[in-house]
Amino acid sequence: MDDSLAAVCHSPSRQSPAGFAAAWSPAPSPDIRGAEGTGRNSEKEASYRTERGQAMAAARPTGVTVIAILAAISGVLAVLAGLALLGMGAFGAAMGGRLLGVLGSFAGVVLLALGILDLYAAWGAWNLKAWAWTLLVVLAVIGVVLALLSLRSSWISLIFNAVVLYYLFRPEVKSAFQRA
């Protein structure tokens, strides 16, 4: 390949849009780089980034993030289990077991509703909505009650929900949710 053909094939106009923009755009001017002392807006932009970065890091405690992620996982699993139970209830009813169909469908609807509530609580906790604190407390209390009703097999659930309740009532967590 001669040099003139190579120059045409590798010219900026033959590159991807990102490569084209990088090849032909001018270097950023000092006032939009954001480094201290390089332009008229840099100090304001740097302080904004610092304040926003600190505000974002301090806004949601790590424990709330963990609770939100676990609630989302729990919600997805409960929705899937609820749909499976609804399907089993329909199958049981089709096979002639009227009681099995009703019980399976009822359990499926309950699990589906709890899963949707878990997902909603996870979204609210992730975004630190004030109502999410109340919903998380209600869901944790429901978890404790259900664990106590089946005490033989639910020690882990009982301990987990008790720890979540304790954590949600800590002052720094309540203040993160704008609770007094």
C-alpha cells in the first residue's frame, strides 16, 4: 500500500465518531478543565464536585445500601416464587384438587405482594425516601413474626430481621431517612 492510500485509509474522517471527535476537537480550554487555579470557573466547579461527592458518599449509610440490595434480591426471589405458586395453584386446580388450587393461588398472591413490597422498599431505601424507613420496619416486623411462628427452622431469618430492626432505629440511619 503506498503512502497516499495509507493516509486516506487512516485519516480522521475514516475513524469512528469518537476517534473523529478526539482527532479534530481542540484541547479543552483552561476554564472548563476543573483543575484548581486554571480558569475562572475552576474553583466553583471543584467545590461543587467535592460537595456533591461528599454529599453522595455521606447521604446513604453503607448498611442502608446493603439492606436495599438484600431487599431487592429478596423481592425478585419472592416475585418469582409467587409466580411459581400461582402456576402450581392453577395446575392443581386443573388436576381436580380444588383446595390445592386455592391454597397455591393464595400463597402465590401473598408472595407476589410481599415481593413487590420488597422491591418498592429497596428502591425507597436506595433513594433514602422517608416512607421507605417505615416500610422496611413493617417488613422486618413481618419477618420476625413469621420467623417466630416457624421457630424450628427460621433462626437465621429471626436474627437477620432483628438486626435490621435494630439498625433501622439507630439515630444516624433515622436521620439519613429524614426521621427524627
